[in-house]
Amino acid sequence: MLAWIAGWWVAGRAVVFVTAVGVHRLGPTGWIRNVEHAHALGALEAWDGRWYRMVASSGYLLVPGRQSDPAFFPLFPALVRALHELGLGYSAAGLVLANAGFLVALVAFHALSAELFDDGLARRATAYLAVFPFGYAFSMEYPESIVLALIAGAALAALRDRWGIAAACAAAAALARPEGLFVALPLLAIAWRQRAALTPARRGVALGAVLAPAAAIASFSLYLARVLGDPMAWTKAEQAWGRHFSPLGAVSAVEGLGRAFAHDAWVTRDVAAAVLYLGLLAAARRACVPWPWLLSGAAIVVLPLFSGSFDSIGRFGLLAPAVFWGLGALGRDPRLHRLILGLSVPLLAAAIVVLPLRFP
């Protein structure tokens, strides 16, 4: 089974790497810096990769009113720094972590899928994940692959009554991306189902696992309070990127689409991603995916809209396993299965081609 998953990992990453080399040689240059075109995989180091490298090399610095690095959660840059200490350059360390982490994520995701569904759906969903068009982010210097591996690992450990491991994975997921917080929903449901079989001590560990993501984010805030004097520095840094959450933010995001499109037609990509993810969550619901996973996926896809923007929804939705279970359910139809794979590969390559033109 590992060889089968590794084959899909190789196939998907080959599309990404070959296309990245083509972008390096032939362009477009776009908005990414020249230094990120300096070598064959430079496009995969672009955009937020630069910020993660800054945190790894220099730590955090909040610049009020300006884009600054406390917006980037600490686990990924800490791992990059650890590999750097072993002799890798920061860029090489980030690429190794992201791509090796994606192989781990595929293995963990397949194991979790096989626990919850039939083998056919588990295999299809894993294959689709490996070549999913927005999955180019799994090969960039971004933490998404690590977070997905940790989310799947936390739930898998909980299903197997290994609550200490589940707590560690859940906390680590939240220290890498705030979306890791939502793994608490399926963990809570698993703990509730197992409550009769758990000893009081094990119930306490299970509760700790449910609370671990929130505790991890609180610990990051405490760290920022110590080093920067502001526990909410990460949210203030986010505001400089135009992410200011409000109860009516989703309404503003929808009402502002006309202006956003007139300013930058690329917003169509992220709107299409939001519609696609919500449609796949609906397919997951019809396929009887457990409701905590549906709620977790909906939170990951919908809550960013309350910042007033559709930006990066395509990347955020990668952390919702239910999306890929919905896609796997659709793939039961052989014609749809062929269509999904037939469209995914060229769209994955196209996403890398336009990477210099638009923020992921």
C-alpha cells in the first residue's frame, strides 16, 4: 500500500517540479522576486515562503501597520530552522519539509479514510488529493502538507485510542496553521463515542486532546507577549494583509466581488475554489461523511470569508479532509473518475505556470 501511495505522490510532485522548471526557464516572471527565479525550483519558494524563511532565520518582529511576520505560525519555521542547523539551506529545508510532509500526509490521510470508509473511496480520495489542482501549495515552502498530516494523524490516533498522540498532533497542527484548531470537532465526537469505554484518566487525556489546539494557539499568543509585548501580534499582522474579521465580513466579501474583479480578475480563481469546496462538502454530506468533519470543513472554507476577502480560499480548503472524501464519493462513477483525473493533472500544471502572477 505504501508503494501505491508513493507512486501517486511521485506522479503529482513530478507535475509540479517539471512545470516549475519550465516556469524558471521560460517565465512568466510576474510579481515574484528575481531571487526566486534564480534556480529551477525558485517559484516554489515565492510569496509566503520568504516570510517563513525570515522567521526561521531571525525570529518575529511586529511592524505596526505594515505586513510583518507574526502572522506566520511558528511550527513550520521552527522545523526549517532545525533542518538548517543540520546543514541544509533555509530554502532547501523548506522544500524538503513540505514535500516529504506531503508524502506523510497522503499515508495518514489514506489510513484515516480507510478507517472511516470503504477501501475504494479511500484509494480514490488519496489519488485525487495527490494531483489536486490547488495542491501545488503542498510543494511550496508552506506548512499545509505538515498540517494535513497532523490533522489526519490526530484523528487516526484518537480512533485507535491513542489520545496522547492525538493531543500532540492536534496541538502541533494548530501551531502550524490556525485552521488546525478545527480538528477539535472530530476529536470531540470521537471522544464522546468512546466515553463509556474510557477510564476516568483516559477521559481526561481525551479532553486534553480536544482542548490541545486552542491551548497551542494560546501558547503562541503568550510567546508573542513575551518576545514582542503583544499577545495578539499575529492578528494585528494579519490586518496589514487586509484580513480583518467581522460578523458582516462574508457579506462584504460577496458584495465587493464586482470591485475586486475590476481590480484583479484573478479573484475568479478563489471564488471558484470556494464554490468547488462547498459543492464537494455537499457531496460528502450525501456520502454520509460524519458531521464533525463536515462542520470542520465548512469552518475552514467559510470562516476566512469573514475577513472580507476570498483570497487564498483555494489553499485553505486543502486542510479540509471532507472535501476530498466528497470528491472520492463522486469518483465512484467511472466516467467522473476519469474526468477528475483528466482535469486535475493539467490544472495542477497550469496553477504552477501562473504562480508568479497571483498570490497562492
